[in-house]
Amino acid sequence: MPLTRHAQFQLLFPDEPAFRWNQIESSFFSSAKNWSEVTAIPSAMRERLSPIPWMSVELVQMQVSKNGDTHKALLEVDGGKEIETVLMKNPRGAWTICVSSQVGCAMRCGFCATGKMGLTRSLISDEIVDQYRFWGDYLLTYNLQPKTFVPLRISNIVFMGMGEPLANYEAVKESLNTLLAHTDLGKTRITVSTVGVLPRLEQILTDQDWPHVRLAVSLHSAIAQTRKQIVPTSYDDFLPKLEDWAKRYLTKFGNRRHHLTFEYVMLKDVNDTPAHAKALALFVNRIGHVRVNLIPYNLTGVEFECSEDSAIKQFLAALEDRHVTTTRRRTMGSDIAAACGQLRDRYKTRDLATCESPATSST
Ligand code: SF4
């Protein structure tokens, strides 16, 4: 695991006051392109810092959807490992980015390409933050070309890429605090999505340094047997424990702007029946201020299939009939395999002959 830039700075300059690092960290979010442009610090310090990589991620491959609303990058991190990150146009006329928190994932969700890879390592906070910086640079580069103008603003970040964010708790927390300190993103514009790592969810309740960004729990079923089929690492008593935790979380932090979201990937004949809708509605109504987000499944080639459109509509209506606030996620980037893990998979199997030219290719 590489050392963070901050740790390397502390090794080089153990006696520097804390404000010095803050000056340096601000420069990562400025127009500076390398250490030599960080004019807020003495030139001798810049020289000693120069061996430290300015960016911890490097573009390997880019795919752009035909309609241009989804851009997906395969990035290399230290040790030649690869992660994915996605840029998506959002209804605000700005951009949402989806970031990875680990190389691979240990959670083995049956519907997920990343889950098939297993866990290689967790990312350090710089590697998470630099996915935001990468897309910031990318948008600026596009703006230099009037014909391909895209709005520059990243208005939202979702931690829904490769990896389980709460299995990399400290680095994710550090990245959240860095992003909140140095960008214009507020806490309600960032969502951390978790499969439900209960010890870390408990920690969030009392951790003074955890910034209360939005949380989304990947529920996928309120019936224990079905959830275990979809998320094999699920504990036997996960659902009652999650219910108990969610009630305490909402008592402590819930308000009009702060709710919990349950993500629910729609899998044909697995979790999309009327019995599953009823169980989900009962579960949600016992908890309170929860929204359900139905996700049409967009990956093929594994053991699950996406629910029929009619089944999704019926499922949604059954939840609304029981007064559950429900949304259906827009399907984006299906022509470029935008589900996490797919781009890396295809690249590894050399199935991307049309994507030879990074940042310009379109499939
Ligand atoms: S869905 Fe998320 S938690 Fe589950 S295996 Fe994939 S990356 Fe990991």
C-alpha cells in the first residue's frame, strides 16, 4: 500500500506547522498542474516535494457512451492495479462522478463484476480524491474544444464504484473530509453506498470525524434467504440488526434533508415478486425516513437477469401503494458497460478493440 502524500510530507518535514499541509492540499484543487506551480510554499520545499507524484491515478482507457452522457475511465494506481470511475450527466445540468474505494472487492455480491475479482487492496485517500481531480481536469480539457463543450461542474459524488467503502473506513473518511474542505460540494451532494458493514455503521453513530454525508445501504431484499442468495457475505441476522441500526441512525441524524436510501437492484424472478415488494414495504415502514431506489440491472453474463420492465413498474407501484417513497434509477451508459468492474474485465480480456484512443473514443 503506498504512503499518502500527507504522510510523505510529514516524513520530509516533521517540524512544519499544520497550516503548511493545508496550503499544499488546497493547491491540488487549484489551477496548479505540478509542484513547481505551488507558489504558496518556498521553492526549496517544492523541490524536495517534487519526487512525490502530483497525481496518484493515471488514465489507461476511456469509454464514452454514444449520447455523450456517460464517460467511464479505467485508471492505474500504484503497483499497476486498475480501478474504474465514471462521469455521468445529471438532471441538474452538471456532472455526477462515481468513485472506487478499493481495487476489487471482498463482498462477492452475485450480480457484480467487481465481486468476481476478489479484493486486491484498498485505495489510499489520495487515490479516491484524485478520481475527483482526474474528472475535473478532464472536464477542463473538453472545455478547450468548443464543439465538444460540456458543463464543467461536478455537483455530486457517489461512492458506488469498485469496492465496499466501509471496508476501507479510514481512507474513505479522510477522502470525504478532504473533498468537503477543498471543493464546493456539501454533505448532501455526496453519497456513500454500502452493502451494510454493521461494525462500521455502528462506528459512524459515534465517530466525531465522520462527516454526515448521505448513506445508501444496498439492501436488495428484505427477505433474509433472498438477500443471502444475492449478497453471500450477508450475516444471518443482518436484517433485524440493520433495522435496529437504521432507527438509531435516523433518531440521531435524520431530518428533512437527511434520509437513508435503500438500494434495490431488480433481479428477474429473484427479488422482484409481489411477496418481495410487501416484505420491503413492511421493513421500510417499520424504520421510517427511508427512500427506496430501484436499480434496473444492466449486466449480463452472470447468474442473474434484469427484471422485466413490467415487473419493475408493478414493484414500484406496490411500494407506493404502501406509502414507500420510491425512485427508479435512470439507466445510463449501458452501451459502454457502465456497471462497476465491467470495463476492467473487458480490457483484461481484450474486448475493447474500439477503444484504443483514450479520452476520445466512443463506442
Ligand atoms: S456490489 Fe459493491 S459491495 Fe458488492 S461485490 Fe460489487 S463492489 Fe463489492
